[in-house]
Amino acid sequence: MTTTAERALRNRELPAEDLEAIYRTALKIRTFEERTAELFAEGLVKGTAHSYVGEEAIASAVCRNLRKDDYIGSYHRGHGHCIAKGAQVDRMMAELMGKATGYCAGLGGSMHIADLSLGILGANGIVGAAMPLCTGAALAAKLKNTGQVAVAFFGDGASNQGIFHESLNLASVWKLPLIFICENNQYALTTSYRATTAIDRVADRAASYTMPGVQVDGNDATDVAFAMKEAVERARAGEGPTLIEALTYRWGQHSMRANLRDPRPDEEQKHWRDRDPVKALEEALLARKIYTAASVEEARKEAKAEIEAAVEYGKASPEPSAEQMMASVYAPHPVAVEPASKGTREIGFIEALNEAMHQEMERDGDVIVMGEDVGLTGGIFAATKGLAERFGLDRVRDTPISEATFVGCGVGAAIAGLRPVVEIQIFDFVALTMDMLVNQAAKFRFMLGGGPKVPLVIRGPQGGGIRMAAQHSQSLEAWFTHVPGLVVMAPSTPYDAKGLLTTAIRDDNPVIFLESKLLYVSGGGPVPEQQYAIPLGKGDVKREGTDVTVVATMAMVPRALSAAQQLEREGISVEVIDPRTLKPLDEELILSSVRKTNRLVIAHEAWTHGGFGAEVTAIVVEKAFDWLDAPIVRVGAPDVPMPYNDELERSVIPSQGRIAQAIREVLK
């Protein structure tokens, strides 16, 4: 049902210059997409691409209302959004052809075109991902008081995802300058939204989040433009987000690779093709005598010539090199030098983390902290205690219990210039955030050709030992060390905790910062009061020895040291190595120790099967096999979830006794 406000929108008339600009943009998009389809058929555009033909009025009218520095986030059908925001079609075409001169140096392709200098956060191969990312960009704009707005484009299928609801809620709670644009082309791949959506109008969902929701005719540029104008004015005035549902229709199948039967009725397709948005713009220009028939023809020729020049540019461009590919994974890491002395002051593990965050927030106003209950309560383990009182609730932000979206918000905020430290209250909950970490944060720099930075820290408590059972006690470091683009830190002492967290916050890459619950309740250690940072990828010899090397991580480090002290009375000299950072890993420190002792035991709290110890084993076997005088022994958890019973929990987590026994075995 059309509302009074929506009918009023349709009675307005765009200024001539806006109508002409929107038309020329829509025409360029149409010409680009038609030529791309031809190039795909010829094999010059590979993989797949998703055509925007039939939907051109939306992106053209939306972006006409934006500043150059405003943000947009797109999805797999993103060519039109990028062109409308000002992207160069020659670099876009080169990217579609996988060439080094493309926007992403040929590493991203059709679904990942971006240009941060134009506020284009990128097209995205993950349905709905633009929503939390743009939430983060909008948060950055609000905190920096830049007056920018962010626009998240997504399809009708994404409106049924949890991150849609979580993002709308978070944007409304924080009154962010964010506009959600649902391009309802009525089919998610081949399934009608009427068969999957429990509400007739996506726009009506806005009411649940106390924001305006308006449905517009997505094929009518004037309708879209006026709705967008009001939404932008509202966002810039600090009044919060808006949801716009633009009804439209894609002319082709879901993608150029699609070979499924098209279930859409012929009469339905004809109805929408008869409502061609580009033709409607031409007719409006002619009716208002802004253009003549000759002007229309000239505009078509200009668009075709521009796209043909882009095609030739792409064809003539070089292929990307393997060296360029490898250099695109990580941004350069900060240079750090450890202090000469740890001093005599002793504090606990949690206090060390807290001090690092305090000092880095003092040092850099772009550092913010986000998470559940991190504000005035200081978190359930008190790691963020006192931060809100010192830095205010703008920079220390309590979030809803919506991990996927507040982590995605952190990713977007990092891309937009902040340095978020996001707490996962219990690290098992990170499973809810894996798309934002693995598909977004870890890959973002690479997919965009090695240019962007994602200075994000995801930190929180993992592991067992305090009887929190199977869903609150896992050790998941092996998941993250497997993913290119992520840095993984795992401190074992208060000194390392403070220095590594400082390094993590200063790094321009996404960092997974793992904190063992067992170390939360352990004793203190020497920690300098001044700021310091520990070099990334530099392990530490916690105890020197000559008979056997023990590589231990996190809570297993103090247990390995205790085992070494016990075995010293038996005449066994144990060297204990703490990698401190699991990725990058100080391989040479481990290898040099093994070459000295000729034996290796690896101890970690995580499951033995597929654990981080398997990777260390592989490295040593590949690079120091000739120095080994005994098989490598791994000490880890058995293949069982963490039990609640205290005796069973103690039996699952490697003990000092089990580590000592493993050492004795390799010396037989």
C-alpha cells in the first residue's frame, strides 16, 4: 500500500541538471554491463559477473545525492554502484579482465571492485556484508564529526539475514548517519522474495528499529532521488538511519555464469522490461525539452565510446605478478623494540591488558573499544575497567549481543580510519563472527589489491580451567593461524600481554588477540609502567636448556616451566620456547633450539588433532629433520569438548605432569 508520503514524493520534479546527470550515469552503467556480457561470452571476463541491467536508476539517483567522501558499500551486483559513485570504467574493465591496472590489481575481480578515495568500500561476494561494514564506516564518520554519510546497498535476499536486523538495530541505537538501500529485484538467485519473506514490504521492517522506512519505485529515478535526498539530510543532521526499499527487476539471470532454468514468468519479465529505467529517463528529458532526439543519440555514442576505450585499456594492460600477489596480503607491521628491563613492578595479566588499552587510547584518539558490557561495568573479567570513565562512552561502546554485526562494524570502522579494539566476551562466540573475520577483515586488503589497511584488534578470553563447559572453554587458535591476512597473538605473561596488545593496536592488519582464562587467574609478573611494544613475530626463550626443547603456548608456558624446574632435579635440562605470536611465527627461534637440543615437545591447551602443534611439527620435520634424535611429541587436549565436571576438565587440559612425562618419553 502506498503511503501519503510516498505519493508526495512522486509528484516532485528533479532539477534539469540532476535529471541529466542521473541519465548519463544510468546510460554509462547500461552500456558497461551490456559490453561486459559480450566480453564474458568471449572469455575475456572470467569467473562470473552479475549484471545491473534493469536497476540503473537506483544507483544513479542515490549517488547523485552523495558527496565524494561519503561511503558506499555494495554487494555482488556492484558495477552500477561503483560507476555511479565515480569509479573509472577503464580501471573497472581492467579488473574484470584480471589485469594489474584494475582497481584491485586483478586480485579481486567483478565482486570486489573498490576505491577508498571515492568512499567505495567495495562490492562484496558475501550477501548482506555491506550492512555491518557501512555501520562501521558511519560510526567512524560520527566519531570524527566529518559530516559524511554511509550507504549500504543490498538485495531483497539479504533482508532476511540476521545481520540486516542487527545492523538496523545498531545503527538506530547509535543514531548513525547510515542509509540502507534494499534493491528489491524480487528474486534471490531464482527464489521469489514472496516465498521467503514473511512481510509484504521490506521497508515496513524499519518501524521495528524506530527509523523511517519508505518503499519507492526503483525504476523511477525521481522517486529514488527525492527519498534519498530526505534520508541524506536526516543523516547529516544527526537524526540517524533510514531504510529505503527500491522495487526493481533485473533483466538477466542471477549471474552471467548462471545456467539454471529461469523460473520468472515471461509476462512478468515483459512488464518490467517495458518499464526500462534508462528509457524512462530519456523520455523525461525529451518531454521537458532538456534533450532532443539528437542529444539522446549523442549521449549514447559518448557512453559507447567511453566503454570501448575502457575495453581496449583492459585488453592492453599487463597481468599481475606473483610478487604483487604475495605482497598484498599484509600491510607492513610496526617496528618495535622491547625495553631493556622489565622493571620490578608486578601486576596481573588483566591489569596489563587494561594498562595497554589505557595508554594506547591516551596516545591515539582513533583507538576505540567496543563489545558487550565493556563500558561502565568494565567487562565480566574487568579487562576494560576504568576506560569509559576516562575516555567516555563514545570511545568505549557497549554493543548489543550481536557479535557478527559489531565485529563487522569494527571492520568497517577500521577501514574508515579508526583503530577499534573489539572484545569478544567469551572467545567461543567468535564462531558467530567468522564471516566478518575470515571473508572480510582478513581478505579486504588482498581483494583490493594490497592498498587498504584494516587496523582492527579482536580480543577476548579463550580456553578452559574455570568450569564453563563446552561452549565457553574452547581453544581456537588453529582456526585463525590457517587464514592468510590475520595476525594471531598469544601472550603467556603480563609483560607479554601488555607489550603485544600495544603492538596489536598499532598494527595496520586485523589481529586476533588470544587471552587464556587460566592466565587471568594466575599470579602477577614484572611489567614496566611506561609504554612499550613487543616486535611482531619474535618468540621468547622463557628458560634455556640443552636436552630437550618445549614449545608451549599461553597457559601451557607456566606449566612447561614448572615441569622444567621439576625435571631439573632429575638432571634433565629443558629449554622452554614461547612463540608469543603464532602468526607470524618465529620459526628460526624454534629451529635453532631444536638444532641444539635434538628433541622437541609441543604443549598447547587446544585439541591435539589439527592443533597448532601439528604446524610446528611440520615445520621442524621439513627444516630440521636431520637434527632430531627422537620423534616429536605433542601434548594437547583429547578429541572431546570441554566437560563441565571439574575432575574431567582437569584431565582434559594438559597438566604439568603430562608435559613432564612427554619430556621423559623423548629422552628414552
